[in-house]
Amino acid sequence: MNPLKLKERIENQVKRIKQAQREKPTLVSQTTYITTLGLMIVLPIVGGAYLGHWIDSLMAGYSIRWTITLLLGGVVMGFFNVYFLIKD
């Protein structure tokens, strides 16, 4: 690795650490962040279950195929949402 790029990366990391120390998170910002994470998990799950149930109700006979499929899809999508939010 180029020594100049390494020095620049280290300087940027030091700046970010110092800025994080100055800007300590407040209770409101932490609560907002955790609430956002929760909603990003729950909404796709509930939405998938509701949509699946609605599609199953349109079909003749008793079926939960779409409900289960879209519920599991909502779980996967919810955890991907959280992963990408935390990754940034």
C-alpha cells in the first residue's frame, strides 16, 4: 500500500474518532436509532404477512402458501434493511 494513502487513511480515522468523542449521542438520538431499527424489521414482516393473507383470501379453498412465503420474505427483507442501515 502506498505510504501516502496509508497516512491519509489514518488521519481521516483519527478525525472521525475525535469528532465522535465530541458528539456524544444523546438519549433522544439513541432512542430514535433503535426505533428505526425496530420498524425496519417489523414493517416488512407485517406487510408481507398481511399481503400474503389477502392474496390467500382471494384463492378458493384454504391455503396459507402466500402468507408463509411473504412472511418469510418480509423477515429476509427486514434483516437486509437493518444490515444496510448499520453498515453505513
